[in-house]
Amino acid sequence: MRVPIITMFLLFPMFAFAQADLQSIVETRWLTANNTHNENERNALIDSLFASDFESYGMGGVVTHGAGGLKHYLTDIRTKISDYRISIEDIAQSNNKVWFRIHATGNHIGPLLGKGATGKQISVNTFVVLEFIGERITREWLITDIIALMNQIEVGFTGEGDTIPNLDH
């Protein structure tokens, strides 16, 4: 027997609210933590939002551990990309995971992907998956359109044994 969706929400309203809460956390607190240029505000949001054993898996298998690693990354990215700003373009949720696509913009002002500052405006999309326990983020997976970013700051391949440069350098 199939139960209509509306009946499920009437029978299990707490489930519907829990689903909406995680998406709301991403659209407010997570977004603010990533966009604020106030380091104290960013660090307070990170401490309240991310689990102590948080792990982030980025391009090339780069893993960031804990709130301290995330704080360092978000501070460091601003030395490479000024006016760093992200927006959420699409978002979906299932159980304790939230999937979304972000659009990041800024000006390339420091070493990134092995390339010195170009002063160029960058615009890049990233696909993000967050896993929650309660209202705390425990894991994050990021897939960035690295080729688009490389093209914008003119990082090229020579053709012989090239690999995609590490995002952290």
C-alpha cells in the first residue's frame, strides 16, 4: 500500500521539520561562516557548527581535520582570493546529508594552483555534500570545477606528465 506524501508529513511532522532544519542551517550559519570577513565571527560559527572530529575531503584527497584545520583553510583562502564570496545555487537534503552547489567569486591575489597573483576575477562552481549528526557537521566532501579555475588564472598543462596542482599551494 502506497501512502501519499502529504499523509506522511501529517503522520510524521517532526521528520519534516528535522529535514528543513538542516537545510536552513546550511543556508544561514554555514553560508555566513564561509562568507564573513570577520575572523572572530567566522571562528565562533565554525566552533558552534562543526563537530570536533570534523573532516573535509577536497580535491586530490586533501583532508582537513577539525575546526582548527577549517579555520586555517578559510583564513588562508582569503590570502589567495580577495572579496571571496559564495552563494548557494541549488540545494537538496536526504536524512542527515545536505547536497548543494555553490558559486564562488573573488579576485586572485595570491599563489593558487602554483600560479602567482594575477589580479583576475575568478568564478567557479563547487559541489558540496555535508553530513550531520544532530545539528553539527561531521564530514564534508567538495568537488570543484578545477579546470574552469585553472583556465581563469591561466594555469595550463604542458602535456608531459602534468597533474592538476594542489589547491593548497
